[in-house]
Amino acid sequence: MKQSKLFGKTTKEIPKDETSKNAQYLIRGGFVDKSMAGVYTYLPLGKRVLTKIENIIREEMDAIGGQEILMPALMKKEDWQTTGRWDIDVMMKVKTFFDKEYGLGWTHEEVVTPLAKKYARSYKDFPFSLYQIQTKFRSEKRAKSGILRGREFSMKDLYSFHTNEEDLDKFYDQSKNAYFKIFDRVGIKEKTYLTFASGGDFSKYSHEFQTLTSAGEDLIYICDKCHIAVNQEIIEDLENSCPECGNKKLKEEKAIETGNIFKLKTRFTEAFGFKFLDKNGKENIPLMGCYGMGPSRLMGTVVELSNDEGGIIWPKEIAPYQVHLICLGDDEVVIKEAEKIYESLQKEKIEVLYDDRNESAGVKFKDSDLIGIPLRIVISKRTMENNSVEIKERLSSDTEFTSLDGLVGFVKDRI
Ligand SMILES: [Zn+2]
């Protein structure tokens, strides 16, 4: 992509009410545009990052047998009334001209349970799990945390269906592992803790995945021995001790919830009268689990954790581009060589953002730091004198040089 043609620009100006780091960097870097409080447009750079995160989640959900579907965002009032959740305060409601009311989905048990009931009737149809990545809506009283807590946001929600508890437990554990694989690939695993939370009516615990950040609104209590944490809401029930090892020296930290998994058991299947025939031809109620994770929130969390005063530092797997090629000066020979590099990298399917703008070196470097692509290649009259280009990794302050001939091979080794 030529930067001169890229829609969206870096800017020094950010809306006054944006106090969170993620919103400030993402708006300044031209990744997102604020539409209103808690509602953002993803510009081309931001959309690329979001899509990469969604695809990582997709791969890991497919790997544990999840099947992707897409459910409607507009949902039937009657189904929410069936489960008694129509009047929950996070629900956004829409009313038509003819006074018919609908709910906008903030979760999808009310769609997926009747759907599963329609297709799964025999024990032979189980187990199965369905997921979607979709826009969700929440009526947030305050939305001040950028894309960490939006009124409209992207969400992966998976629902699993089982004939017995053992099978639900097995899938529940698999999903824990899958979640940590995702955190690893987006670069936040080290700071993310499996966190014990209240299980509601049906289970002793549910689990959250909490990532340490000063931008977080949750307080968690960490056991260093087990690398797990306890949510503030249940810490008193546990007498301030670790549920795994009994350790009483837990560390209080601020964190943000980057995922949650929950054994719903028969909470929704029962409400919708969902039954299946077991091996003996007897009717039984299936068990359910739900597993949530927000790609847009993950993106915001990565920005909160991975930045310096110059801007964002994207982990390799989710950077908008793999390489930032910067051409300095207006010398025609240099520009021609830069074009050649741009084309040869693209031919090798390497994702390149090519800064071909007529701007000063200072402006280009500043923008490059802000945008945060992991590998930077600089070509100028000076580097050309030695038939070379300058290479700099976003994370490092060192620069090195490599020959023009060996450049493509060099880049392939680094990305
Ligand atoms: Zn412990």
C-alpha cells in the first residue's frame, strides 16, 4: 500500500474527551475514527489489525471444533422474555414506527438455543459448538475507555452443547487452552491470568481471562505460585486465599477482562424446552457452555500494553503491515529503487506500507513510530551510495544495513 493513497491520516488532534491511551494512539495513528462516545469507525489500518485478530481467534476456535455461523444482531423480544432478560440494563432496544420492539444483541443465547433445538434432536447430534464474530451492542452508562469498552463492538461468542457433564468439562478445558493460544499470538499472554469468578446458580466458578493494565477497571488478586487470579467479587468468599493452593499472599492488580467462559448447563436449554433423545430413547436436557472474547477489546488492550512515547509497537502477528518502507528525499534514482523494492516485496507476498509521500524525514519517522509496524526499511541517497538500505526494528533503537541484493531474503528472515 502506498501511503500517499492510504485513506486516513496521522494527526496530532484527538477529541478532548478521549482520555484513554488506546483511543489516543489509535486516533492519532489513523487506525480508528470516533463517531460518538463508545462508537468508532475502523479505518483501513485499524481494520487490517482487527481482521488479523479475528482470524487468529477463528483459527483457534476452528481447531477445537467450533463451527462458524452468523446470527442476527436484531433479536426477538419474545425470546428475551422467555429467559427473563428483556429488562436487563445493558440491553439496547429499538422501536419501529409501528411500535414493534426488538433487542440488539449483547449476547446470543436467545438466538443460538432455539437454533440448536431446531437441528439437534438425538444424542448422535452432540456434542457441537457454534460461534460467530459479530457486532454487539451494549448500553454503557459511560464509555470512556476507547475501544476497550464500546457501545458497539466486535465480539466472538461460542456456544457448546453437550449430552453430559463430563463432555462439557472436557470442552471447557480445551477452550481455556485455546484462549491462551490466542493471547500468546496477539502478544499479551504473559500479562493474562486465568481468573476465578462467580459461577452463578449452576457452577461453583466461571472463569475470566484478565490482562494486567492500568487502564483496567477490574481488581484481581494474583497467586504468583499458580499464575492464576481471583476476581474481586468472590475474593471474600475464598477468605482472600488462592482456590488452587490456599496461598494467602495474593497481589492486588488492576486488569481488564479479555475473555470469559461460563458453564451455563441447563439455564437456557431448559428455558426454551430444548430436549434430545438419549441412547435409551429417553428425553434429556442438553448442557451448554458459552465462551466470549472481544477482538476490538483485544486490539485496545494490545495498544495499552505495547507502546512507547513515539506510538504503538504492534506484535508481528497483528501488525497492520509487516514492513514499513520509507523513501527519503526526492532523488529520482532513489525513488526508482524504492519502487523496485516495494514491488519485489509484494511479489513475495510480504505486506508493505510504502511511504512514498513528499514529506521530510522527520515527519516520516515520527509517523512510522506512531503507526508501529515492526520492521522499518529506509532507503535514501546516503544508503544508495553503499548499495544498501537501513533496517530498524520498531522495538529496538539499533539500526543496521543490508545490501539491496539480499534485502528480500533478509526481510523474510525477520518477519
Ligand atoms: Zn495458588
